[in-house]
Amino acid sequence: MFLPVRTCSFVRLIVDFAALLNTFLILIICLDQQAAAMSEKPTAYEGRNLLGFQFYLKHSEEHKVIQGFVDRVLPGVFKRIAQGKSQMDILGVGSGGGEIDAHILSVIGSELPAISLSADIVEPSMELSDNFKALVRRTPSLQKIPISWHTVTCEGFEKQVKDNGNVKRFDLIHMIQMLYYVKDYPRMIQFFHSLLKDNSKLLIVHEGAGSGWDILWKTYRAELCTKTVSDYMSAGDIKVHLNQLGLRYEEHLISSTMDITACFTKGDEMGELLLDFMTEQDHFYQSLTPDLQTGILDLLRNKCSTEKNGRILFDNSLCCLLVYS
Ligand code: HSM
């Protein structure tokens, strides 16, 4: 079909204008997301604290015990979730470097090879998200899974979902060792629970009631809850809120200890890094008064740990709460 020259240039003008408008809108959305990310407060995993966290992960058995728990208990759970489905959508909240996400995805992939997977990852730390992306690049089985990255806090993610209007729902949502850093955690649990499809699960892994962390952070709540943790709670406190919200859950204990002997040798670099991470201080001996240092070290040794063959073993037990949709 031939159009008159004048009509043709008018159509081209409209098309060019639409393309320009589109570019402009994309630019505004990007700037808005960047501004939102910049206005959020620093994450728990930055600077020396990130260094301490990475050392803690290497030194403790945290990942090993959680992965063991995934292998022992979760395959049956995944199979029940997958019943009658051809696709499972997974949401990782506060996924860090993605070590546990990768493990969960690979267990689901090998237990349920016929199921297609998608993953959404909410992690505010740029550095940890980059580590997760590098892990994906090194892991062929992960490269087959479409992953959407959300480099925001969970409050930021809630805002995005509410602003967008089109809500994606999930078959499995996990919040592993992250609720400490959330201000209004009962509301966050309620929000993420509302994103579950029918016959799905919200998996929460958190420090156990009565664990070393629980004792340390509740005894010194006023002194320690001043940075990224605004009010410490253990899995015991989360259970109280789940009950109040009327949510049904199963509970699994994951016991574990961590050797903190080095924390009691002043001048031991690794001991101090661990102590900094455990108390969320930049430098334990420079930031806290001598009385506070003595009190915390005494509590760590005598109330939070046991002694075995001359080693001081901190109670690093975790609890897994599997919340029903
Ligand atoms: N009290 C939180 C420390 C921690 N964060 C362990 C992740 N793992």
C-alpha cells in the first residue's frame, strides 16, 4: 500500500515521538529506583561488618547446618508444595551471597526435575548481590533459572509491589537469618505471607530462643540495639507473633555451636573481628566502655557457651519455622 508522502512523515513523527516518550519514562523509572535505593539506610553488611560477617560464615557452621537441614527435612516439603504444579516460583528475602538459595534451588531441581523454576531475590547489599550473581555465573544449573534481582530492603520491595499493582505470588518464600534487620517484622511477615500461593510455604530460619545470641542481645539490648538491629528478637519472639497473626507453622530446631575461644585473647585479630560482628561494633575495644567489655566477655563465656577440651563453644543454635499459606 502506498501512502501519500505527507501522511508517511506524519506517521514517522508519531512513531518517533512515542519512542522518545518511552525512553523518557524508562529514565524516570530508573532515576526513581536509584533515588529510593540511595535514601534507604545502610544495610547491616557494609564495611567492617561485612568483613566480620564473611569471617563469621567461614568460621561458624551456619551455612553447613542450614544446608544439612535443607537436605534432611525440605525435600518432602518441596514435593508436597509441587503437587499438581508444573512451575514453582521462589522468593529469597535477604539472600546475601546466595549460598543457601543456590542450595535450595539445586535440591528442588534434582528432586523435582520436571518442575520449571523461577527465582526472585531481594537483597539490599550491592556487594552481596554481586557475589550471588558471580555464584550464578559459576553454577551451570542456576543459569537455566530465570532470576529477577531486587537490590532493595524488604520494606523497599513491599513499596515496589504496592506501587506496581501487579502482584507476583510464590510457592516458596524464604527469610533466612535476616529478620533482625527489619524494623516492623510482624508486618513484614504478614506482607510476605500475603504473597504466597495456595499450598505454599514461608520458611523462616532464625536464632533460637535461649541461644547464645538471644542471651547476649537481650541482656545488652540497650547497649547493642543501636545500629542496624533496632530491637532484638529470637525465634521464640517470632513464634509469639505468628500465633497472634493466627498463622499455622511447624518448628524444627537446628543445633550448632561456634568456637569463640579466640575472642578471649585481646589482640587476636580474628577473635576481635568475630567479637565485633557478634556485638555489631566497629571495634569492640574502642567502642565500648571497659565495664561493658568485661560484662559482655563474662556473659559470652559463662552464659552463652559451654567449655569442651579447653575450647569455648558458643551456642549458635537456629530454629526453622515453616509457615503454612
Ligand atoms: N544476629 C544476626 C547475626 C547473623 N546474621 C548471623 C546472619 N547470620
